[in-house]
Amino acid sequence: MEFRGSVAAITGAAGGIGFALAQEAVRRGMAVVLSDIREDALEAARKSLSELGGDVLAVRADVTSSAEVEALASAAVERFGKVNLLINNAGAFVASLAWETPEAQLDWILDLNVKSIAHGIRAFVPRMIAQGDPCHVVTVASAAAITVYPGYATYSTSKHAALALTEALYMDLAAEEIDSIGVTIAMPTIIQTDIMSPEKASPAALALAEGARFRHRTVRAMEQMMRNHVASGHAMGADEVARQTFDAIAGRRLYVLPGHDGEADVAKATSIAVGRASGTNPYPPILDAILQSIGRAETTAAPGHAPA
């Protein structure tokens, strides 16, 4: 699709990967519709992008609500007359053990990481089909869509579902011979964002601050390993994720794996996929390596948190 002169709608756009994607859209000449649940952060993002010369509309929306996502689509079309690119980016990470995940926490994660994508597809894709011009739908999933780690009971579950839902969209469009709409799934590794601060956008009743979820060594050590990776400077920047994602859109590629395309990463994900397909348990050696890593993380704890 031709980016210049087109319109992008991006959820979870007030920070992190979402904001980086919005910046990339503006750099490539697109008008941008920003959505986020945090009003102050959303207004700051709108102002920043406007100062870059972008034509920007900010719409506060809770993407767990189908009605609010429909209102977002309506506002975008009312302002710009069309939407060519939908990026379902909004999401959250919360570590937990499978047998201790509260039902309310699981419901919220699935609503935010999975059902919000379905809401976006229902609200935007029929409009894209009616437009008839080149369009594209992107889901920002995670490397957790093709891998599983200890403490990832809710996150890997939701991201695997996000992957399958978006692959289903690709298949349905192809089966219906709708070739004007491309589909891309971004599955980045650990990125320089504040995703490990779920309390910033979660209902207060869930009590997702660190103290509540750090009772268990596994959860604490997994998050510390992630924080150490960010603090070391080895984590990929959100701007690079955005650049690779837009390049994948331009190439109509179904998958893009920013920072998760190294030899070891590919081998791990491949062993899991082959194990599932062949009925062979791939996890013992993977788990051994993870346990060694999180053991080191606990003994080399980095100060502070992942930067925004």
C-alpha cells in the first residue's frame, strides 16, 4: 500500500510500541488516529506528533469495549473519510502462575490482548472492504505467541490466541478473494517499553502492582530477567520495531519477528512447533535453559524498571 496520503488507526498509541508506530506512520506521510485509555498520555502523544507535522486525531477509547472501538472507527472515518491501516497494538503483560491466576485477571487480559483485536477487525475491516482501496491490518502480538515461559500463563495464552485470530483473518480474506487488504502479525521479543507496569492501564480492583505478583520466585525472577535485559541496553528499541513492522506492511509479509529472529530464537520456536505437531515434548531442555537464566537474574538484579 502507498503510505503517503493514507490513514492509520493505532490502538494503545500513547506510549511504547504504539507511539513508535504512530511516529513511523507520520514519517511515512500518513494521517494518524491515536487511541488509548489514558487521556493525559494520549493528549501528550497527539501534541508530540502534531509538532512533527502529522495530521493527528486522538480518540480516547477502551478497546475492551466493542462499542468504543466502533465509535473509534466512526470518528476516524468522519474525520478522514477512510482508514487504510489498522494496527491492533493495545495490550498488557502480567506474570502469574497458572493455578493462581484470578479469574478477573484472566478475563481482563483476554479482553485486552485478544477480544480487542476482534473488536478492531469487526469495526474496521468491513469499512476497508467497502473502500476497495489498498488497506492493511496489523496485530502486535509477541514472541510469546510462538513460545511459552514459566509465569506466562495469561500472556502466552492471550498472545497465542491473538496470533490464531489474525491468521484466521488472513485466511478468511484469502478465501473470500479480498486481495485489497493485507495482514501482518508482529511478534517482537523484549523491547524497551514499560509493558511490565500493567497497573498503568488496568482496573484498580485487579491490584496488579508488583507486590501482589512478586510473592513467587518464578514470577519475580522472570520479570527480573526481562528488566535486566532492558537495563543492559540489549533490548531492541520501539522505533526499530516500528520500522521493521512498516517494512513488513510494505512487503505484504504475514509475519515479522523484531529481535526474535536469531538462530537460538528460531531453534526454540521451531522445536515447540515441531513438538506440538509430532506429539513430542520439546520443553525439558528449554526449561533447563530458562531456569539457569532466571537463576542468574536473581543474583544480578538490576535496579529500577523497564524505561517507558
